[in-house]
Amino acid sequence: MKTYWKWSFACLVLLGALAQSVQANQLKLNVSLGQTQLSAGKPQNTFLKVGLTGFEMLSDRDRTPVNVALVIDRSGSMAGQKIAQARQAAMLAVNRLNKNDIISVIAYSDTVEVLVPATKVSDRQTILQAIERLQAGGSTALFAGVSKGAEEIRKFAAKDKVNRIILLSDGLANVGPSSPSELGDLGQSLGRERISVSTMGLGLQYNEDLMVNLAQRSDGNHAFVENAKDLARIFNFEFGDVLSVVAQDVTVKIRCADGIRPVRLLGRDGEIAGNLVTVPLRQIYGKQERFVMLEVQVASGVAGQEKAVADVEVTYSNMKTKVTDTLTSKVNVRFTEDIHLVEEGENKEVMVTAIQMVANETNKLAMALRSKGQRIEARNLLMRNSVILQDNYKKYNDSRLQKYSQLNLDQSEAVMEDDDSAKYKGARKQALEEQYIQDAQRAW
Amino acid sequence: MKPRLVLVYCLIVLTPLALLAWVGSRMVKENQRQMQEQMERLLQGRLSDLSHTVQMYLRNREKELLRLTRLQSFRPEAIREHARQYGFVRQLFVIGPDSRLSYPSPTGPWTQEEEAFLLRTRKLFSYRVDFGGDESTPPLSNDEDLPNQPPANLQPNLSDQQILEMEQQQEASSQTQQRSVQQARLQVRQQANRPLQQLFRPPRKNGPSHGWHAWYWERGVHLLFWRRDEYGRVIGAEIPRVRLLSDLVGLFPDTGLSSAEGRIVLLDANGKRIYQWGAYEPKRGDEPAAMRSLLPPLKAWSLEYYLPADMLKPKQGEWMSVLPSVLALALALVGLAVYFYRENNRALREAAQRVSFVNQVSHELRTPLTNIRMYAELLENQVDEEDPAMGKRVSVILTETERLSRLIGNVLTFSRQQRQALKLHPVRAVPDRVIERVTENFRPAFVAKGIEPKLELNAGGEVTLDVDALEQILGNLLGNVEKYAPDGKSVTIASSIAGDVLTVTVQDHGPGIPAGKEETVFQPFVRLSEALTEGVAGTGIGLSIARALARMHGGELKLVPSEHGACFEITLRSQ
């Protein structure tokens, strides 16, 4: 008998370990509702969160090879410290790559120069020397720079690589298409091709709408680098992400059950067709969590009823095992007449995140109003946002809400400043970066 | 040096130079024109190559799109899934065999993207879009004729102004987009409910089955790709404009260190720069050296080639190539001119030397001659009348010395004439006396030849004249008579004075001057036909000297027509 127990125990341990190891090579899917219990008898809205967490790819050898294009603004305004820091940052980036990676370096002013055509990072010296040659002067053909970057990426683009354009700019694009919507469309187009564009805005003069749109629609990162000295650090973060991609082509499909109507996606582009919601998440880095937040309207239910809310299916290319994985999950909701149960049934984490994201949408609206010159409306909206966040902070006691509330309050002052004041410019760039971080769940 | 000679030399030197310079400049201009043409052809060639690169790219895309538009399923969900990973397509659409839009469905439900697409293409699908109809040629179907006004029998439910506003609102932030989307939903639903006209013509029998459609929206050219399948359905793909631009930028060269001079610019339909490459920065107001539109379906976009001005302007060095040859020729010609001048001078010098020599000789001869004459005359005086033979011999000596004297006198005069050193020495004298003297000198010669002089002298008054000149003239004339007209047996000399003009005529009865030779006899060295002059000594300068002297004297020596023989008339003006 003892032997039997020993053996079963051993088997269990083995199975457990196996299960662990299997799971350590897959994304973790976590579908949860803001409220697991809803009041019966009336239709109401709640939030559905589909969270995906990556895993660690431990060794440098194991990690997915990277295909990176550095697109660097070398217009006249970059002269001096900025271009020097950009050079430094670029060289740092090169040093973090290994010989399986591919890098290209493109510099743009009024024209574009491909300093380093797409090449394996085997001859580091030549690449570094080419970066040394980077000099500033001219206007800003941002569109051309990004396009050339995309072309270089395409030379070695592959499913088993992480394809990334990293764009650095300090100024307003003034040669070629330069509206935020156009660049956003380009971002979407490139994103579908599995090329993401990370944008770094340097200083106070760049067009933050353009940079955020481009990054967001292609699922790259966006960062507001107020001081050139921070460039190297930001580059490091970015490369940290790029070198730790564990899943690509992540697609989340949420099929809502009967009586459940998808209202809106918060913070992400997605496709809502009838009761099917399709959201491309694209990339998951390391052990970070990225999620889709969907606001749904639940039809009125009967107390005691358990209702299916949605079936969730997630497909992605696993960069470690090199196969396409599919994960599925379901989520239900219960109806009750007891308010206390409703309160207890709240998923604090989901709610806090949802509240932040809703506030984020309001923040976007406020900034848009301010762009049109409606300072007072913008300020009022931001102040109201701040108050709501503060109230919710009291309810949920999550410091994130308080921080965000304070941020909105500060912004409400900044929007009263003039368009060309440093305070407003800085605040707006910061606001857009913050909006982006919320939407895309940037980890740094 | 005579001015005429200078002029001639100048002409000799300058004319060929001018000719060469002119020909050279023509050649240089022609060369430049050719080079310009070549340059243009080169530039156009480059632009054409670029244009073809674009066509190749479109052709590749066409292949991909042909595959993509082969739909396995026409369910909206499947179509959405199908196009999702393809970055080059913004939206697929399907037009059924009944020529109505079937996907995205005009009645919904739509995704946000599909709604936006319907709004965008509202104008496009409102009018007769010809996918493969009569007017289209693959791969472009024309759309420039898209009218801005809807046809009269199509009434939209919202005014164009409202639509425009909504379209503009599309560009705003997502919040406002939400609102406008709701409005758009309403509007598109309304549009779907209104009766649609037959939008698409039925396909031609052998028309193209796929192609591109360039479509103007928001002041830019957008591309649609369409394919008609065997059931008459049209499956289309909307290409995001910005992605097309981006791919073209990727296609075209970058500006590297080894970039050629000049700059090429890609422009959109509005003339806005999309992309440019090349080291040269064109200044404001610079005109492109060459321009070319892209080929359809992107013929609204164009390429411009800028070159720095100094590459276009003809090099000044061109002219420098002509200069050396011109200079060389100039040098040669000047050398030639100088040579000829020196040769001419030498010849002249030699001639002058010869003349001067002759002059000297003649002078030298004169003195002994005078002595011989003097003593001969003395001898004549001492001749006995009883010794006619002695008298005759002396007579001959006298005649011959006389002749010699005349000859020398002629030569000297001629020489002076050549040197333009003839001078008159007028004195007061009686012409008749001079005539008599001269005639007297000729007496022995006349007697020997049997010529009888007849004198009709009426110039007894005193006038101012160069006696030697008159003597020389008369002497030459009488000498001619003696030489050429002895057969006439007589010579008549008449003289008269009228005012200040002295006229002397000498008429002989010899053979006369043949017709046509009246003027040539007066030319130096001219002696009439050999028949006449055979056996007769003479230099041929007598008459020319006589005339020159007469003319110097303000008068003339000419031949006067006479019945037989020759009649010379001397006119001298009293000085």
C-alpha cells in the first residue's frame, strides 16, 4: 500500500511539473467580468476583461530573433545634444542585439538616407561606424523615413521574427503625408503586415497625435522623451520589450451570448460585428499582461439565473514553440436581488482598470476639445474626470485611481495655457503618452 | 604702305577668321543643342525607369490581389477574417451579379470600419462606376469624368454640405468620431433604403475581368482593385492611399553618400511633395529639368527632376575649344600676310633698285653724250662744203647722239614718273622757237629718211611753259614719225595759242594707228604689231611719257582722227 501511495504521489508530482512546464510555454488567458453578480430585473452595463499574460524566455539564445529598423530624425532641430544622444541610444541598441538579429538604420531630414541597410548584426563595428556618421540639418520627411524603414524590414521580415520600426523624431513632419489619421492608417496597414512601429517623441515640438496614432494602430510603443538625456533609458526599455516578445499575431475573439450586446471596446481598435468582437492584440512581451476591455450590455435577467456572457477564443503564434496556439475560455454571470451580493461580486481589479479606461476616453475627448480651442470645456471635463476618479478612489481604495485623478487635475490647469506655451505642450504630450499607456498597457 | 594694300591685307586676314569663327560658333551651338537634347533624353529615361518600377510593383500587387479576391465564402464574417492579415487592403467589397453592393451590406450590421467605408464610397457608388464597361481599358478605368453634381433623378437624403461636414468630422478624435459614426449609420441606412439605380453596366463580352480604378476622394487619388468573377460578381479591394505612397517611397532610392547630382521629387495630384531624393536642394523658383507622370492607374502622380543650374547651362568651355583654332588660323594668316608684304616689298625694292640703276646709268650716259654732241656740232661747223662725205658722217653722229639723247631723256623721265618725281620747270619762252629748234635737231634724220617737215607755226607769243617737256614730247612724236612713218615723206607741225592753251599738232602720212589701238599706243612698253615694228628700234615708252608730260602740264596728248596717217595733238596749259 505504501508503495502505491508513493507511486501515485510521484506521478502526481510529475504530472504537476509537466503541467507547469507546459503552461510555462503558453500564454495565460484570464477572462473576468467587472461584476460577477448583477441586479436582476433590469438591463445593465458591465465590463468584460480578457487578459493575456506572457511567459519568460530565459536565455538570450532562446529569444525570438529581432528584425529592427531604427528611423532617426536628423532635421536641423536635432542638432547638438539631441543628435548626440540619438547616436548613443542607437549604438546602445546595436550592442544589445546578437548575431541572429537584423538591424537597419535610416536617417531622414528632407531626404532619406539608409545609413545601414538591413543586415545581420554580425559586423557590429561597421554598423556602429555608420551610426557615428549621423549629422543633423534639414527639414522633416518623417513619412519617408518610416516608409524606408518598412522597406528595410521587409527584406528579412518573417513570421518567426519580431519586426519592429523604432522611430525617433523631435519635430513636425513637413515633407510628405503628415496628418495623424494618414499616419494612423499607415500604422494599421503595417500592423497587419506584422510590422509594428514604436515612436519616440523627443522634446516639445513633435506632433503627439501623429506619433501616438502611428504607434497605437500598429501596436508599437509610444514614449514622450522630454529630455534627450532620457533617450538611452527609453531605448533600453523599448529594446527590453522587443527582445522579449513571446507571442505574435495575437487575436482575441469574443463571441457574446444571446442577450449580451457589445457596446464598445475601451482603448483598442477592434471589430464589432453583431455579437462577434475581434481584437488584434498582436504582441505580448515577456511576463507582462495585456488585455482587451469590452463594455457589454446585459439584458435584464431573473434572480438566481446564471447566464452565459461570452465565449472567448485567443489564437497566437507562439514564438517559443513555433506553433499557433489556441486558448479558449467562457464566462458567466449571475443575477441576484441582493445588492450586497452585487457589491461583493465586484472584481475590484477589473473595475478599477475599467474606470481608468473610461476616464481615459474622457481624457481623450477633453484633449480633442482643447485642440479645437475650447479651453473651458476641456478644463471642465478634466475637472469632472478628476472628481469621478477621486470618488472611485474612495470606493475602491486603489492608489492608481488617485494618481490618475491628480493627473487630470493638473491637466485641467495646463489646458488653460496658450497653445505655444511649454506648459501646455508638455502637458499635452504627457497626456497623450498616458492615454497610450492606458490603451496599450505599456509596461514601462 | 598704300592704304589700299593695308585694306587688302586686313581683308585677307580677317575674312577667313570671321568665317571660321562663325562656323565654329554654329558648331558649338549645335553641339550644345545636341547635348541638351541628350541630357533631356537621359533624364526622361531615368524617370521612365522609375515609372516602370512602379508598374512592376503594381503588377505584383495585382497578382496578390487576384489571389486575395478569390473568396471561398461570401459570409461577412469570413470576408472580414480573410482580409484581416493583409496590410495592403483596407476594405474588401463585393458587388453582386444584380449590380448592387452586397458586402458591406447596405443594411448592416456593420463594423465601424465598414461603416466608414460606406460613407467614404457613398459618392463613388452613387454614380455609374464602370467596372470593365465600355470606357475602361485595363488596368485603368477612367473616373476623371466623375461629376460633382448628382444626376437629377437621384436625391440624397442629406445635403452634400452635411455629408462633407460629417466626412470632415471623421478626422477628429475618436469621441467625436463615435458621434459622427452614429450619424453616418443613420445616413447610410437612409441611403440604403432609397431606390438605387442600375449602378453598374453589365460586363462586355470580352472586356477585362480585373483592373484598377483610380478614384478621387478628399482631394487625393485612391486606388481600388476589382475583379469580376464568372458569376458576374465584382470583388473589390480598397487600397489605403497612404500605404501605396509608403510602398512607393520604399521602392524609390534613398539619398546616400554616393547620390548623383540633382533631385527627383514624387508629387501627388495636387502637386504636393510626397517623397524626394538626391543631394541637390532646388531653390525657390527653380524649374524642373524634366517631368513625367506615372503610368495609369497612377497617372495623377508625377515625377520631377531638378538639376543645379550650372549643369544645365552650356559650359563656357565650349567656346574655348573654338578659340585655339581661330587663334592658330589668325596667326597663320598674319604670318602669310607679313610674308607677302615682305616679298612684295622686296620685289618693289628690287624694282626700285633696277629703276634707280637705270636712272643712274642714264645720268652717267648723259654727260659723255653731251660732250659728243658738242664736239660733233663743232665739227659740223668746221666741215668743208667741198667734202660732203665728211658732212654726212658728222650728220649721222649728230642724229644718233640726238636719238641717244632722246632715249636717255625718255628713260629718265619714265623713271621719274615711276617714282612720282616728275616736276615741271616752267619758264617764259616762245613755243614756236622751241618747235623750230626741235625740228632743226631732226633735220639730219629727216633728210636721211626723205621726210620733209612743214611748219605752220602760230604760237609766237611768249608763254610760261616747261621747255624741256615740250621738247621731249615733240621729240618723241617726231621720233615716231621718223621710225614708223617715213614713207609719208612729210610731216606737218602746226601750232597755235588760244588763251592759255597751246596746241601743237603733228601730222604724218604714214600707215597711221590701226583702229582699236588708239588708246593702247599710249600705254608704256606697248609697240604695235611686229610687222610694223620689225627692224625698228624703240622702247615703247615714248608716247606714254609724252602723254604723262602733257598731262602734267595741264594738257593732253591725244590721237586726232585723220584721213591718212596719224595726227597727234598736244595741248599744254600755260603755267
